[in-house]
Amino acid sequence: MMTFLLHLKSCPPSAVRSLMLQKQPNIRNMSSMAGGLRAASVVVLHRSLAPAFERFCQENRGPLALLGRSEPGKWTWPTLRTGPDTRMGRPQFHKYELGACTGSLVSLEEHSEQLKDMVTFFLGCGCPPEEALEKAGLPRRDPAGHGHVGAYKTAVPCVNIAGFCCPLVVTMRPLPQNKLERLVQDCVSVGGEQGQPIHIGDPELLGIKDLSKPDYGDPVACQPGHVPVFWPSQLTSLEAVSSCKTPLAFTSAPGCTVMADLKDMEAPASCLTPERIPEVHLISQDPLHYSITSASTVQKIRELETIIGIDPGNRGIGHLLCEGDLLRASLSLSHAHSVLITTGFPTHFQHDPPEETDGPPGAIALAAFLQALEKDVSMVIDQRAMNLFEKLVEEAVEQGVLRARIPMVTYRGGSAAAAQAFLCKNRDPKSPRFDHLVAIERTGRAADGNYYNARAVNVKHLVDPIDDLFLAARSLPGISSTGVGDGGNELGMGKVKEAVRSHIRNGEVIACDVEADFAVIAGVSNWGGYALACALYILNSCEVHGRYLRKAIGPSRAPGEQNWTQALPSVTKEEKMLGILVRHKVRSGVSRRLGMEVDGLPFHSTHAQMIQKLLDVTTGSV
């Protein structure tokens, strides 16, 4: 971190003392402040707490952008200018004693002796740049400048340092849905990193129950056609000061800020690079949830989607492609905490086991990367195949394909209520056990209730009704789903069933009728699993997406520090995984041969090349 003291213009001690102690100080209500000067809120703490609070700000840069601080016992202050709407006699400071706000003060004159042993911190104002929104034609939130726009405590904890332990506080600005991405880009262009929102969508995802009841200031109505957009707020500092329970502290009153002329501070760049341009993507309607990532990240993931969309078997899958679903699925998975994966297509009904080599490798590759992201991962499989999959996972761990074992469960069905009970904690629809379901080359139920392989042979007697979970998930808020397939008869391909019926051989019979939110179409389904893992790597290596994920709280996570590269699918690991399947007599789907091939395509001349292409895009080798 740079030494901010070097960027502050020093004032004579008499001028600074005058500012802190005068009853008509140069402090403005900033709820509708125009650009030009830098606005800063103030926190004044005993010198013994200064190192811990500075570290607290560094670890929580989103809401607490530290512009500068005074040295203990010395008065240094930014050059200050008087604003035209300074409000005389209005309380400008809050006084805290042992964690409780015990009063509002116009000046700190009566505490001049205590101030000699205290340190002043200046924090940037984390709010949407009104300049950018005004240029786009949006009215100011408080045209008269008389109120303070509402802010809300969230359920998001800040990184704790010493005695500073508090939730993130946010401010909200409704933006028109049809201008959402452009306005977010304008905010970042004007405000830099501080202009980027930390959440777009349902306030309950932040733990905010009622937008009409802010914890600070006045509520802002969210009109039809608008989306609530949230930014971190410097009012988090008030919660931090309260949490440390120090005998005496002072803060700026909500809505009041010092006007500082920090001429030497680096201004946000107005020209954004592709790595910094935010793109906004809808990932859920219920609850409403948008995600953000950079334009360069989107480009890479779209390249992955193109690579896996080739049709080596000439099945006609080009008609099934859902452009952008790999991006949306991976964004949704990136936000997920607990993922349930299913796979297994018993196409070889005359063999034991009847499974094929397409599906399990892609599922395990995705699970491996989700483990690296420290997400909870489970697998649901057919009961008759439990023994096989336990052995596959055990050997995958032994050979380094997986970091740890994957918990495995079965589902035998019975009713819609049974499916809901399986997916929810204590049968409560508001408490899902999983927030994303993924099917990779999993047998899908057709319109007539049967399950068909590509040859239109019914294999229903070998299949448990795991489809019911995907059907139930569609009516449960907070659970998204992804289907990965290569022929249209796989679970989740109901999203493209009309195209399957029209363009895929036997499509009228075999088309899966059960829809997933996202349909990832690949020439071989394993490739879809690999691509999802690679897309997650790209997303979580993106600074724009990473900041949005962590709500601008805590440090960014570098891929090298997290061993993410080792968790990616690789030619070596996937060769090992296929070898494990072959040793357990799992056969190729198309040729029915027992050997190092998937869907009749040899591993080394086809699949190894595909894996390497995906890795080259993912890790930037091309």
C-alpha cells in the first residue's frame, strides 16, 4: 500500500485546529455532491487503535478507501475548500463512548485536549458517481441536497482486525434495467474501482429484508423497470467504531463529508482497458441476481464455448447450441456455495457396468475445480452404480485427479414433495441444501416418461429418477441448474428439445423433456465439463469478477496462491481418469469398445488435443 501521507496537502496547525473545532466548519452534506473536489468522511480514534484501524481499512478497501491519516500528536490535513451549500449549525460529528453513539456535535471544541492524543483518518466516499448517472439522464437522488440517501447493514461480514468487527454497510441506487450495463460501465469509468457495484439484484441476497427501512438516512424507492444496485458505503466505519468499544471516538455524521482538494491523488482512469470494462449478466430471475465480469474474461469464455462446440460425430449439434450459456452457467457456479453433480448414462444395457466413458471424467474434472474454489461438492448417482462410482472416486483421489473424496448420495424418487425434501434443509423451500445442480452426460427423461439411448433403446430400468430434482429446482428460489450434453437425450436438454426433435437422429423419441436453466452443448459431453472448470478458473482470475464476488471485502485471490492451475483438467490427469474407467470395464459410448477412447474417438489424437486447446485459452498460452 502507498503511503497516503505523501499525497496530503499540509495546512498550518491553526487552520486545522480551526476546522476541527469551529462551530461552522467546512463540511458539506454530500448526498448529492457534484464532482470536482474529493469528498472524505472522518474517523478519529485514540493513537493506540490507529495501526489496527489502518489494517482494517486495508483489508476492507471497498467500503473503507483510506485516503490519508494524521500522525499521532501532529495536525496534518488536506487542503480544504468551502462549498456553497454548507449548512451552519448542523451536527457534523458523532461521538462514540464504549461502542455507543452518545451524541451529535457541531464541533469538537470541548474535546480539544483529548484530540491531541488521537489520530484522524480520511475515508473516500463509496457511492455511485452521480456525475456519470446524471450524464446518462438520471435525476439526482436528492436534488435539494437536504437529505441523506439510505444505507443498509448487510449480512456480509468485514474482515476482522483486532477489535474491529462489523458488517458491511451499503448504499443503493435503482438503475433502469434497459440501461444497466452501460450505466455500470459509466460509473466505473468515472469512479474507477470505487465506482463498481458489489451487488445487483435482490437485496435479500445481502441480508437486507426491506429497502423501505434503511439503517441510515432516507429510503429510495425502486420503481418498476428498475433494478436495485448496491455499492459499499463508508458508513461501514461507524459500525467499525461501534464494534471496537473504545472509550472515546468521533466520526463524520452520516451524509456529512470533508471537502478535500487532494490534487496529488491519482484520479480514476476514464479510458478502461478490456480487463477493466465490466459486463453485466443476468444469472437468475428468482431471486433476481446479476453478475459482473470483465469484457476480456467474457471473450475468453466465449472462445471456450466455440472450441467445444465442434461436431466430430456429425450428429447435428450445431442446431442445439445455446450461445452464452457456458458463460452464464459458469457465472452462476462461481456464486454458488454448494453444488450437486450427477452423471451416468447406462447406454450399454447388455454389459456390466452399462455406463459409458463420456460423463464421469467431465463430472470429476468439474468437481476437482469446485473443490479448489472451496465449494461444497456432492454427487447424486443411480443406486445400482454406487459401488462403481465409489471406486472411481477413490482411485481418482489416489492418482491425484481429485484432491479429496466427493460425498455421494442416491435419490430413488417418489413424488415432487420427496424431491423438494431432498433439495432443502428441514424441508424448508427457503433453505436449499444446494444452490446449483449440474448434469453431465446424464440420462434424460423423454416426453413419454422413458429414458432412451441414441439408438432409441429404452433403458429406464437402469435409471433412478434424478430428473425429478431438476424439475423441483425450477420452482425453488435460489437453485439454478446446468445440463451438459452432446446429443439431446441428456438431462437438462429439454431447453433445446424442439431443435433435438427437428435435427437429431431419433430426436422425436429420444429428446429429453426436462429443462435446465443453462444448456452447455459440446461435441463430447466431457468437453463441457472441462470447459466449465476452465471458465471458473478464468472468472476467478478476473479482478473485476473477484471484487464483485467478495463484495469488495478482503484481499483478491491470485490463481498461483490458490493452486488453481493444478486443479484444472490436464492431459495427464484425464488420461489417468480414462484409464481408471477402462480398468473397471467401462466402455466407449459409440463403438462399445473397451479402451482409451470416448464416443468412439481415441484419447490421444482427439481428446488430448481438445484439453490442450482449452488450457491454452484458459492460462493465456495463446
